[in-house]
Amino acid sequence: NAGVTQTPKFQVLKTGQSMTLQCAQDMNHEYMSWYRQDPGMGLRLIHYSVGAGITDQGEVPNGYNVSRSTTEDFPLRLLSAAPSQTSVYFCASRNTPGQGQYEQYFGPGTRLTVT
Amino acid sequence: AQTVTQSQPEMSVQEAETVTLSCTYDTSESDYYLFWYKQPPSRQMILVIRQEAYKQQNATENRFSVNFQKAAKSFSLKISDSQLGDAAMYFCAYRSADWGETSGSRLTFGEGTQLTVNP
């Protein structure tokens, strides 16, 4: 298993540009999430999904869109990038109840800089 | 809403010695999970140890152990025989035991503690 993969690893955008951060997992996990990590603030939840076709907002959803058309993929879209979205972004997935494991599996992260 | 606080932005320890990282949390729930994650310079988030709130026994994983004080809402991480490879940012995290859609995917993180290991 590749686990959770994210692309790209690094990205520089200009203010107002749009882009999609890709996330994929091959563990057949129903739950997937996006977090952003900022210095001194830990990781904060942006959006999450409990299965294909179902998404919901987390703690800091403004400026981001998500969709979940398949179990494997959970892309994060920035429609009009702002400097405040400069951060490191992590995608995570976890098992559903009954599968015996509780931990979240994290991707390697994407470092995004908006100038 | 739950909150997690790590009051030590930075800690340092000599190689082979023991260090304790602090974490406190606030919740009105009675059943939940607590985690310590390690983040080395590679940025990868690595699960170090997990504690279920309903268990009174403190979790242990090799050189890593926790001191879980449920009434005090405290969850500290002890690293024994510290090694150079332990140098990293450490995050304490909380998750509800409710597997429902609104909370089951949410991990609430502390601010992190940067651990330096001196040779």
C-alpha cells in the first residue's frame, strides 16, 4: 500500500490564482480530512468527508472547497488564493468503526506559498 | 468545543536522559482518545502513542509512556533514554470517541513542542 499520497509537495501561487491540492489513499478508508499547519497553532481541520459524496466543514473552511466523488480521492481546491493561505497542508484518512484501528494516517504534506 | 494546550513551545534534553512533555485538554465528553504525534523535519506526522480515556492504565510504547490524569485533564509524554532521532516537533491531539459524522473525523491538536536532543 502507498498509504496517503499528496501532490504537489511544494507550490508557489500568486494572489488570486486557483489550484487543486490532490490527495489519494489506497486503504479503502471512508473518512478523509484536510488540515492546515501554521507555526504556533498546531494543525487545524479545514474540511472532512465521511464517504463518497459526503463532505462537511471543519474549523477553518473559508476559502477552500472540497468534493469526494470516489472513496480514494479527496481534492482540496483554492478558488482564489490569498497570502493568508500560505501554510503546510496535510491530508489524512482513517478507518471506520469495526476495522480495529483508530489512528489517522497522514500524507507527507504540501507546502504552499501565496505571494 | 474541545481544546488542547501545550504550554512548552520548546524543550531540550541530553542524549540518554529522560524528558517529559506536557499537555492539557478541555472537554465535556467522558469517552475520547488522546494521541501524541511526532513530526520530524521531513514533515511526516508519525503516531507515537495512543490512550483511550476509558482505560485507567497508562499507555506504553517502548521508550515512550504517558501519564494520563483524567480528572485533571492532563496527558504528558515521557521519553526515556532519549536518542538523537527523537528530536522533532511533538503534538498532543484529542479525538472524540463518538464515531458520528460530525466529530469522528476531527482531531484537535495542541500548538506543539519542539524537542531538541543534545549529544
